Amino acid sequence: MILVISSSLHPNSRSRLLAFAACERLKKMDRPFELLDLVERPLPFCDGHSAYGQPGVAEAIDQVQRASAVLLASPVYNFDVNAAAKNLVELTGRAWNDKVVGMLLAAGGRGSYMSAMGLANSLMLDFRCLVVPRFVYAVGDAFDDGQITDETALVRVDQLVEETLRISDAVRPADTNPAS
Ligand SMILES: Cc1cc2nc3c(=O)[nH]c(=O)nc-3n(C[C@H](O)[C@H](O)[C@H](O)COP(=O)(O)O)c2cc1C
């Protein structure tokens, strides 16, 4: 199963549209996936203590654990992913071990394109994730009226999904079976 995470808490989020586009691509490829949308499934702040027992956390850990690869769609906030994405990683911790991870970012400006690297470093060093060296990075003019209107952005989403599956299937051959 491929887990698609949408971490924006904005009601009209653009990065959520990137997550939806990734889900569409997975559907077309007949690959099983689940969507974890943090607007629909709000999580408590990680305190390293009792938060792990709060509603929704065990389900999130289970979802990440069952995934062979994770596609994380996040807003860029302060040259980083948003705090909700970081909080999810803090809450789910070791469930990320050895995952293949692809990232899709929506940003306000073109200059923040390296904003996924902080999280990428921590996923690699903490959890030995294989971070796909291809990012989707889209700014405001790629979207209009709740849709992705930039053809290049859509192509990049497809490329990221395909590349993530290619790597994940190569390192975890059991997952090449679409039914798994
Ligand atoms: C608190 C905050 C910080 C932001 N920081 C950046 C930034 O560092 N670089 C940037 O390009 N855009 C930044 N933005 C703009 C957002 O990345 C942009 O609005 C994006 O569409 C948000 O994603 P979303 O629509 O999925 O919520 C920031 C927006 C907010 C609200």
C-alpha cells in the first residue's frame, strides 16, 4: 500500500491538490493507496509522552507502518514543511523505518525549493528512509479555482509517483504485486 499524506490544514490547500493528483495517478496504475489528510484526521501535538495514546495516533502509526512507500504533500512554511507534517513524523517515529518517501510541496515563491531538505535529512538519518531525489514543487500560478492548471506540475506529479513506485518495488519486491 502507498500512503499519501496531505499535511496542510488550510481549507483550500494547494498541496492537497497535489496529494489528490498523486492519488489519481495511483488509481490509474491500479496500485493500492490510502490518503491520510490531516484536516480530516487532526492529531495532537507530540509531547513525547501521553500524546501517543491520544485518538488517531495509533491509526496513523499503523498506516505509516503498513505503507511500502509514502508520498508527503506539504505546504512550505518558513523554508520547511509545515509543523503539522513534522508533528506527524514525531508522533509516528519508528513507523517510518526504511520507507521510500516522495515529497510534493506547494509554496508561495520559487526561492524556497530546498525546503524539503530538513525533513529529508531527518528521515534519512533517523529512520533510514530512501528519499526520492525528485520533488514536486509548485507555486501559486500552477493552480486556479481549486485545480492544478499547470501541465508541467501534473507531469511532475506523475513522474514522482512512478519513480517512487519504481524504487519501492525494487527494494521491497513483495510489493510489486498490486494486491499487496
Ligand atoms: C506561516 C507561513 C509560512 C510560509 N512560508 C513560506 C516560505 O518560507 N516560502 C514560500 O515559498 N512560501 C511560504 N508560504 C506560502 C505557502 O507555502 C503557500 O501559501 C502554499 O500554497 C501553502 O500550501 P497549502 O495551500 O497547501 O496550504 C508560507 C505561508 C504561511 C502561512
